[in-house]
Amino acid sequence: MAEHKHGSMDISVQEKTFDGFITFTIRSLIVIFALCVFLAVFAS
């Protein structure tokens, strides 16, 4: 079994994926919030 050294793995791909997920989540929440405001103002 190979020796594992903590912190030696290249995680640049995982960091890019996480950053993309966070960006997508924030943008989605902004769109959902704007849609809720739009519906609250104009739908009745």
C-alpha cells in the first residue's frame, strides 16, 4: 500500500468545480429571489 502524505494531492480541479458550484448557486438564488419579488409585485 502506498504511503499517503497529507496535503500532497493536486486539488485544482476540485477547487474549480467547487467555485463553479458556488457561483451557480448564488446566481440561481438571485434569479429565484428576483422572480419572487416580480410575482409579489405583479401577480394578483
